[in-house]
Amino acid sequence: MVIFLLWCLLFVLSWPLALVALICFPFVWLFLLPFRLAGIAVHGALALVAAIILLPARIIRGIA
């Protein structure tokens, strides 16, 4: 909703720039999509490493 309101404000201030932004938005989204997917993969890998490192402490905590 905030992005839409900012776009409306930009449209009121400079409509040609707002139309260019509206046309370029899908291309920018497609360009950034691989980086977003890489971020998800890296986050998952780091969560797996953290789980493996913390596993002995969780096992000891479960026994005690």
C-alpha cells in the first residue's frame, strides 16, 4: 500500500517519471529475482550449519 501511495505522489509530481517507473518495475523485479533466490538458499544453508553446531547442546539439554 505504501508503494502505491508513493507512486501516486510521484505521479502527481512528475507523471512521465512515474510512467517510466511503472514500465521498468517488472524488469527490475525479474533482474533481482536470482539474488532473492540466492539469499533464500544461503539463509537455509546457514540455518542448517547452525542446527548441526547446536545439536550437541540440544541433546545434552534434553537428557538433563
